[in-house]
Amino acid sequence: MKSIDHYALSSISKKAAEDIFIGVFEFELLYTFTLDERTADQVFGVKMDVEVLVFGIDGVKIEVFINTNSKKSTYGHLAIKIEDKDALLSRCKRLSVKHFRVDRGERQALFLEDASGNLFEIK
């Protein structure tokens, strides 16, 4: 394998996607596009045009598919390394982003959950 080109998630709205990726994680919105109905059906079994927002930071790209009918994933999550967790938690509080800690033996794991139910493990 050479590298991973991008990750993809769903969001219930454009605002929810911007809140978590721009407001909390400080990504940039690189560009948007619409996945046409034919391609969306062939790849994902979704019979409609789908708006996609592409966010990026430090060479990492995340495609966010806007899906108002989104269902929460059971195990899917994205682990993100953060330098300043206090600043991150401050932005979460300002934007009312749910965050919680889970005891994992000698340490606590920090998780965020966005309005779409996507989980982010903070490293």
C-alpha cells in the first residue's frame, strides 16, 4: 500500500459537519461536490444526489456525505491526535459538542460525538 487518500463519514447536515471539522478540529473546507444519483446508487445504494464536503488538514482529507437519514455506526470511529486537548474541549463546550471519557485501566480515553453520531477518539 502506498497511502490512504481520504476517509469518509456521513453527517446529518452541512452545519453539523462544519461545526465538528472546522469549529472543533480546525480543518479547512477544501471543496464541495455533488455525487450524482447514478453513482450514489451504484456505489452506496442511495438513489439521490448527495452533497459532499471535503475537509483537510496536514495532508489528511475527510469526505463528509450529507445524509439526513443517517444511522449511527456501531463501531466506526476516527482517532485524531490533538496537541492541545484543553483548547479542543473549550471549542467543544462553545459548540455544544458532546464529549465523554471512558476508563481504560490506567488511563482515560476521550471521545467526542458529533450531531450525526460520528465518534472521534482523541489521542
